[in-house]
Amino acid sequence: MKVVNDFKDYQILDMASGEKLEKWGDITLIRPDPQIIWDYKGTDLWNNYDAKYTRSNTGGGAWTTKKNIPSSWTINYHDLKFNLKLMGFKHTGLFPEQAYNWNIIREAIKKSSRPLKVLNLFAYTGAASIAALSAGASVVHVDSSRGMVDWAKENVKLNNLEDKPIRFLVDDVRKFVKREIRRGNKYDIIIMDPPSFGRGNKNEVWSIESDLNDLIKDTSELLSENPVLFIINSYTTGLSKTVLENLLYLYISKKHDGIISSDELGLPMFNQKLILPCGIYARWEQK
């Protein structure tokens, strides 16, 4: 497992009974997490939260707050900055375990002796886009949600990168990829973070079990003659990292010589040996 230990503005203070007590900068939240099946509480800080997300028995859920929380607040990861907000369905707009991949992306770009083009699919609020942009690459950022793309623009501006080469597109990823194939566009680094299930801006339905194979097959055609990275992230319960490795082998390694790896991502609990599993990744990289 790859554990992110250097995110100073994010800490898991405790986790028990399906919930995590976590600190995002100066804001302390309680959020549900199905991986936390133990009931041992290691701290008495559970009543000192600022906001708590509680799931409803009928689906969805709601935040309750103990003090006035700003509509957005900023946290740092090294030199990167991100705006956070309390969103529906428990989210804050950032997945801190992905810092592992941000570092991989930045290192690959900085090591390159040539300008690199990056395609970020299901790009959400733009953390990976900002990592790539800050390292000197040009970026195409694609997400089907206009709200998420607007949020990504906020984050780019927050990092003083608005004059750097980035294109934002509100689009269905599958349709965009097929158009890019017809246009003959190529990318040196491709990142994708597909959801388990989703709907596009024109009500297109996405299911990772039925659609991921074709998407990776199509997206492999967008790689340049000398690609650097192809990264897939997944939070889908039951989807093995070996499945992702197999897809990269079938559609990337048969065209481009490189190394495939995969692992779980995790976040540590403060002052304890507990690690919270936070999804998986698979990566093809240039030798």
C-alpha cells in the first residue's frame, strides 16, 4: 500500500464505527466510511467537530454543523493549494490520498526533456490538473459536471496558474475521447478517475463494469508515439487492481514498452498504526 504521510493540512484524528474524525486545515469533520468496520475509539475528541455528515436510511444524507463554516476554505499540500467546500454526499472536493499520484505526475513531467501534453479525464475539481500544470505541462481537463469544472478553474486561479496552458471542457468523457481520436490529437500523459456510476451533462449513463474496457481501449489511441504515463484510479468496491493492470497490459503495453504497477492507496491515522484504505490505482509508465 502507498500511504500518504506528508499531507500536513490533512489528518485523520480517529476512525471507528463507520466514521472518520478528520482535520482539514482548521476545520474538523466527521464523515462516513464503509471501510471502518471496527468500533474502537482511540480519542475523546469526537464531540469537537465543526460539521458532520450523516447518511439517511432512505439514501443521500445531510451535513449538520456546530459552528459557522465558510462556504469554502483553503488547504495546502506542499506548494499546491485547494479550495474545499461541504458538498452533497459527504465530499469536500479533494481526495488527499491522491497526493501520491500528484507526486508521480509532477516528477515525470519535471524529468522530461520535452514539453508534455496531459489529458485528465473525469477530472473533478482539478487536483491532478494543477499538479501537472505546476510542473510545466499543458493540460486538457475534462469532466461532465459544469460545477466541478468551475471549481477546478477556482483552484487553478488559487495557484496563480491561470496564465498556463490549460483547456477546460464540460463533456461526456467517452464522446470526447472518440472526437479526439478523429481529430488525431495525442497526449504524453493520460490520467483517469472514473466513478462507479455516473451521468453525463446530457444524461449519458456511465457504469465502470460495462464501460471501462472500451474507454481504455479508445483512450490508448490518444497516446503519443513516446508516452510517459497512463494512470487509472478507482474507488469501486470489488474491482481488483489486477483488473486494472490487465486492462493496461492489453491496451497499453502491447503498443508501448513500459512498466505496469498497481497498489492500494491509504491515509494514516494520527499517532496510531492504523491505515485507512482509500481505493486503488494502476499505472503504466515509460521505462
